[in-house]
Amino acid sequence: MIPRRLLLATPALLLATGASAQPAWAPERPLRWILGYPPGGGSDLIARLLAQSMAGTLGQPVVVENRPGGGALLASELAARAAPDGHTLFTGDNGILVFNPFLHDRLPYDPVRDFRAIGGLARFQLLALVPADSNLRDLAGLRGLAGLSYGSSGVGSPQHLAGARLLRQAGATEATHIPYRGGSAVLTDLMAGRIGFAMLDTAAALPQIREGRLRALAIGSAQRFPALPDVPTAVEAGMEGYVVEAWQGLVVPAATPQPTVDRLAAALSAALADPAVLTRLNAGGIGAMASGPAAFDAMLAAERASWGPLIRQMGIRLTG
């Protein structure tokens, strides 16, 4: 005979058991990973590498869909309007998730309202670069420099904002920004001397530095880059408080259910813990940014609070 105290406890136990026994979400068809960058670059490498690893965990292919153009606004809108069923993933970076609301009068998406975080993907340390034959030897040489043009991988991109902030702090207030469609085009013109300065990530710039085509004046991270031990941090080079990096994270449409978010976050976490994945990322000068949904959300809130006032001070505003 079952004791009375156990009978009284049974409804609560059943409720608790039922809640925890809910079947985990599983994708019903291939997933698509929308990427607002062209094929072949560091962002494409990250997405394809992690997509392949996550596919093994999720039991469905994860297909990367490159949608470059419009400063990633087209891709952002496409991802924001996708069905919130877990089958659409999206790479969001500093520009898409933090900078854009402070830069644009209007956006086709709302980074706070339209997306849910899955977790961090990768960090890119940014280098202040000049052509190898440039007369600039350090960041101090930027002060009062006239006629300087600097390139970035797009208006409102992390490279654009990082460069604008550094040049403003260094005193090169008359520098002219030239946006490109992707980092490879910036590299080409910087090496040819058609522009005089750029902030680019270590993954893109390191091979060109090693071949003597570019020279790094400083790095924007808090510590020196192991592969370039002689390159000072921007703080060491006199830019007080300047610590800036580019990063990317994975998001899904905002109405995606919690069990789906949990399963995707677990798959991403497993991918970022895979030694083979980490080896490939590190070989490309890319650092993994393993953080779950809560930690990524906290980082987004902190970055928005920090960058909003800075963007207003720099006076950068874009139409559209």
C-alpha cells in the first residue's frame, strides 16, 4: 500500500517530472545560416566551420547563405523576418547588433526587439595599419595629419567605428573615410597606397604584415598579439582607454521558443569546444568567443551603453 504522504506528493511530482520530460527540440529540415558577408573571408570561414560542426550535433545540415550588400542591412532584415522555428540562424556583429541604431535614422530591423541571442562566435583583434612604405611610424604621427584617407569594410562596420574613434582620439580630425565592400578590397588599396590607414583584423592582415606589404602601428586589444609581439597596444602607444575589438555572435528571430534556443546554444557550445574547430580558428588569427545566451545578452547591453554616447560624440550619422 502506498503511504498517504506519497499520494499527497504525487501531483506535484508529476508536474515537475512532466516539465522536465518535455522532448528536446530537434530540427525537421536543413537549417540556413544567413551571413551578411561575401564568401571567402574570415566571417565566412567562421560560419562554415561552425555550421559543419553544429550539423553533426543537430542531425540536420546547416547551410550558409551569403547575403552581402547594404552594410548587412538586407541580411539583417531577412533574418529578422524569418519564421521563429529554429531553422534560421544569423551572424550578428558589433555593427548589426550595437552600432546601427545609433548611426541610422531608421532601420529595417530592431536589434533588441527582433533577435534572441544564442551565443558568441568569435573575436577579431583589430590592427591600426599603414602601407609598408608609409612615413607614419606610430600613432603620435597621426596628430594634425592632413589629407589622410582611411578605409573600412563598410559604413558603420566595426572597422569603420574603431578607425574613426582611434583617429579622433589621436588628433587626425580631418581624415576622410572611404568605405569598401569587404575587407579584401581595403587590403588591396591599402597595400597599393591608395589609402593611408585602416583598422583591420589580425586574420586578414597578418599574412600581409609577414610578407612586408603592411605595417602595424598598434593593436586595439588589451594585450599584445602573440604573433606580433613588437606591436604595442593602442593604450601603450598613448591612446588612453582605447580597447576595441570586433566580434560576432549567433542570433535567431526573437519569437524562437526557449527549448529551441537551448538546443541551438548547446550545439554551438559543443562546436566551440571542438579542438579541431579551435585549431582552424586560431590558425586564421580568430579567437573563439564561447558565451551562452545570457552572457551574450549582458555583453550586448554593456556595449550599447558604451558605444551610443561615443557615436554621438563622433558625430557619425547615416541616412536610411
